[in-house]
Amino acid sequence: EIDGPAEAPLGEQTYFTILSETAVRAEWAIAGFGRDEINPFRQADQIFVQPTDDTQVGESFTLLVTVYDADGNQATARHRFEIVPASISVEP
């Protein structure tokens, strides 16, 4: 399972949590952002993206995660998110 927002603001770190009770290793990939492996995997782990290319605003990306248990069985999950303009904070 992947828990995370549907929007990733430009210039900000956006975190996604990968959850699996039985996984011992995980691989993740996001086209345009990168890929990596989490080994050992500990039931829950976080990754983040930090979009910096303003031409990506309005584009959607998919986080693809494959987890493996101790016997080599695998499961896959996907999470789609969109790059949005940076949030504007207003100080009182």
C-alpha cells in the first residue's frame, strides 16, 4: 500500500509512505524523478519527491512500488500525483 497526497507542490518535499506487513525488500520508481531500493524494508518506509521544474506543473506522475517477501513473492502498488504550483504562505 502507498499512502500519500494526490498533489506535490513545486519546490516542496512531498512524502509518500510505503506500507507492507510482510515485505523484506522494496523497489520504487517514478519516471522523471528516479528509482531506488529499500533493503531491508521495515513494514513502513518513506520516500519523497521535490519537484523543481516549473514546466512540470499540471503534469501527473505515478509512483510504482514492488515489494518482495522472504520467499521471493512480490506485490505491486501504484500511486498517482500531480505537480501543482508552490503553496503561498500568508503571514498574519
